[in-house]
Amino acid sequence: MLIKARAAIPYSMSIIDLTTTKKPDLALRLKLLAKIGEHKPYNCFQCIRCTSGCPSMKMLELKPHEIVSLASLGFIEELIASGTVWACATCLKCKERCPQAVAPVDLIFALRNLAVEKEAKVPESFLRSLSAILETGFVQKPQDTVTRKMEKVNREKLDLPKFHEPDEKFKAAFFKVLELFQE
Ligand code: SF4
Ligand code: SF4
């Protein structure tokens, strides 16, 4: 059974200047909550299990439990503008570890979707990954590499089979998924 917690107070307010604290955007908070199904951030009781298992923790300006806390309070614009949600490696560990079924990673996905809707700047690396999926079916295009003996090798040289470009059916399904995430 989930413990119902009150909106927690964030430990870090690094993206919110406390001298000019903005008001939370409750309408945007409701929109975000609608996107994440049952994994509601307001059930978080700040145990920090998510953050303690997060492999991207050091790269995140805000830690998973802090993202949850700020989202729960309604500081959505600030989270989107901070770019912190793009540093998550989407390993899903926070979702697995949360005793309250909060799923910080789902929240991060929803924040990314909102960021795209609001035409916030998407990191180049994400755009490159999307193009690579469309062109090759993989997140990263096959690359040449160098052995320990400094010999340059690639798939052709290693006699590996050629990649087949994704067909139109794959591309149509891919775009359909992208549309679903923007609903
Ligand atoms: S593990 Fe769950 S309950 Fe604990 S801080 Fe993270 S989101 Fe909150
Ligand atoms: S999904 Fe993201 S936020 Fe969650 S543990 Fe993995 S890297 Fe950290």
C-alpha cells in the first residue's frame, strides 16, 4: 500500500533563485500528472532510494528525488528550462527502486515531451540518435574503430553482414510512436 505524502520540500533549489521565487504553475502540473498515469510524484516521501542508485547522479544538476519534488510542487517550467532532464540515461533503476511507485524516469520522459511541445532546445545528441534510428534502426550508426595495434577496422573489414536500412513500415511505426509520446 502506498503511503500518501504531502508535497515534499526540495533539498536543492539550484534552478530556482530563492530571492525571486516564482509561483508554481498548477495548470502545467496537472498536464504533467495526466501524462504519467499512476506514478504520481506527490506519493514521494523523499527516501532518496532513486538517487542513491542513479548512474547519472553526478551529471544531473538536480537529482531524481529533487526532480520529483519540484514537479510535485509545480515548478515545471523551471525543470524544462534547466535541461537537467536530458542528462538521464533512462536506465529505469529509479523506477525499480522506488517503494512508492513514483517512477522518476517516467516523470523525466513526460518532462522531455513537454519540453518538445514548448519548443525548448533539444540536445544535438538526441536529434542525432533519432536520425540514426531512422537511417539504420539503431541509436548509434555503425562506426569505424581502432584496435590496440592502432589498426582501423569497420564492419566491412571484419566481414560482418551489411546493415539493412529500416523499411517504410518501420519508419511509419517509429513516427507513430513519436506522435503517441507527444499526446
Ligand atoms: S525512491 Fe521514490 S519515494 Fe524515494 S525519493 Fe525517490 S521517488 Fe521518492
Ligand atoms: S532512469 Fe535516469 S534518473 Fe532514473 S536511475 Fe536511471 S539515469 Fe537515474
